[in-house]
Amino acid sequence: MEISAPLPGNVLEILVKVGDEVKENDELLIIEAMKMENPIFASADGTVKEIKVKEKDTVDAEQVLIVLE
């Protein structure tokens, strides 16, 4: 399952690492857009398989951020 950015912005903080178990609605990372912090949540339970961004990266809307399995 892929977690995508809902809006363009900058990755402010990544709160998980590869191998972490997450539950639905757990906070995964924070994107800053227009001076607002926007938390990104897990849409289902799973394990973090891959993190496709780094802190301070600029992301586009719909860009894949994290892959869960």
C-alpha cells in the first residue's frame, strides 16, 4: 500500500523508520505547506517497507511518500 502526499510541500519530519509496525491513523510524517504543518497518517495497519523521501525534500501532490506492506 502506498501513502501519497495529499498536497505539495516540504517534508518537515519523518516519524517512522523501515520495519516499524503502524496502525491505521498513526502519524507517519509531517509535510509543511504554506507555513502550515500537515500530518500524514497511515490509511491501514501494516509495516513500513520503504520510505521514498527524506526530511527537507520537496514533494508534489500524489507523490508516493511511504510504502506499507
